[in-house]
Amino acid sequence: MKINKISYILFLGLFSAIYSCGDKQESQQAPQGPPPTFPVTQLQKKTVTGYTEYPTTLEGIVNSDVRAKTSGYIQKVLVDEGQKVRKGQVLFKLETESLSQDAGAAKARINVAQVEVDKLIPLVEKNIISPVQLETAKANLAQAKANYSSVAATIGYATITSPVDGYVGAINFREGTLVSPSDPNPLTTVSDIKKVYAFFSLNESQYLDFLQNAEGKTLEEKLANYQNVNLVLANGSVYNQKGKIQTSTGQVNQNTGTVSLRAVFENPNQLLTNGNSGKIQIPTVYENAIVVPQEATYEQQGNVMLFKLGADNEVVNTIVKVKASVDNLYVLESGVTADDKIVTTGVGKLKDGTLITPQEVPFEEVTKPIETLFKN
């Protein structure tokens, strides 16, 4: 009985071992699923344009301060801020009552001096008096006329006109205010804004890049040949007129380390005015460059990396060198060529040597710009 029990236990153990081996064999022989699917694209060369932005301030091509040429109280303000005016149009009138009294007195002195001259002429002709007396009287008459002219000119200065065609800026003084030529602030500024200047600065490195990207031997030729620039307005929109860089100081300011430049923009609708701010966009064209979507890359230990599709659909971890960033793309200097295929999305799920099922996507689709829905 005891022997039969032992035999039974040995039989169960042998059966379990055989069954277990069968399970392992079936498990090893069970078919595995296909490799995971990832989108890939065939790289192509592409011409893209990147923009570098610089803060700018705008001014009309003519900005003429309007100042009082004589002291007096403002009697009338004849224009309003933002009003279009012509050259010679009256902007302000100063109080002239006291000046008119001075003019009357000066006129009376002319009359008195004239009477004196008229009286002395026949006496000199008859040798009754010395000619010196007549010359003295004539000098007094000339002095009286000069005094009157001075007072009349001062009265003329009380009528203040626009020095140029343009638009009236802020009016700093109103009716009843005492003004004088020594006031630090002008009465107003009249600006010609048919065109506007945009002033901006580049640091030394940026200025050298600017010169190297422009055709020509001299600075004048480089500025003349340089492509047009954009103006981004304060609300983030791009102004509908292109600008042209006209001038450059050509010298680095020792205090700021920058070089100043000036661009000019047409302003047919007077959308732009003095004091506007914005950004100048200077374009850089990368012709026939290798570009990849930034979504296809990741960073590791300071390197930008992506996955190329290798032999037998295994991915290869690859370091690339970035030349520039344009919208959602990287412009590359090295690392891949137009003969390569790369994984476009999901790179965070991969590692070197992973076997994938590639899903081809058009290059144009993965490199099209992403529209900005919200602007700061």
C-alpha cells in the first residue's frame, strides 16, 4: 500500500513536469504582434524664410516743433490735435492789446520825427541852420521807423502758423496760458506722416550678420540691395506696407554696443504716427535647406536628436546640428540628408534600435506652418 502511494506521487510529478514543458513550448511558439506603427517622412530640401525681430519707434519724416517767438498769453487755439494742416495755416493767436498800444506810440514817434525833418529841410536849403541838424533829425526818423518795424514784427509773431504740411500733435498749452520763446516744451508739433521712419538697433554681431547677408561692396550698395523688411505693429499684426532700410550709422556706439539703422515705410492711410512702437522683422532666406519639424526632435545632454529609419525598419538615434528655427521647423546644418527618412511624431516612445512599422506621410504635410490662434 505504501509503495502504491509513492508510485502515485511520482506519477503526478512526472505528469506536471510534462504538462509544464508543453505550456512553455506552446508559449514560445505563440505568434507575436506586428511592431508598433510610427509616422515617417522622406526628407526633402526646402527654401524657408526666417525673421529676426528688433524693437522700433516710429516718427514722421518731418517733425517740426511749433514755438512762440514772443511772450504773451494764448488768446485762441485754432486747431485740434490730430488735425491735418497746411503750411502757413494759423494755429495759435497770442494776445496783442499791449503790443498794439506800443505800435501806436511807435507810429506817433515816426510822425513827430517826420515833421521835424520836413521842417528842417527848407532851413538847411536857405543856410539858416547847419546840415548836421537835418542829418540828426533824419537819423531820429530812421530810428523811429526801426522801432515801429520791431513792434510790428512782434505783433506778427503773435500769429503762429504751421511751418509745414502735416498733422498736429499734442497741444501742450491752451487758451489763457502765458508762453514765451524760452519754454522747454513747444506749443505743439506738426508732423508730415505721408512716410514714417522706423529707428532700431543691432548689436555688433547682428550687424555683421546683416552686412554679410547683403549684396554689394560698400555700405550704400548693401543698404540699397537689401531686401524689404516688415513692421509688426503693437497689436501683433503685420503692417501691409513693406519697408526699406535707408541709413545706418555704420559705427558701434561705445556706450550701448549697438549700431543704429533707419527704415522708411509708406503711410498712405495715416495708420502710423509719431510715437508708435513695434518691431522690425529682418528676413533671412535659407535656400534648399534640410528642414525637419521640431516635433520630430528631442533634446538630450544639450544635443538635438531625432530618429532616422534604418535597415529592416529599425530606428537609429541621430544627433543633428541646428542652424536656425523658423516657425515650427528646424533648419539643419548636419546630421541628416535628403536621402533619409525620419520619424515625425512620438519620438518619446522610441529608443535606439526599436523595430517599427513605418507609416509614410507627405513631407509637405509635416512641414506646413502652424497657425497662431492667439497673439500676445
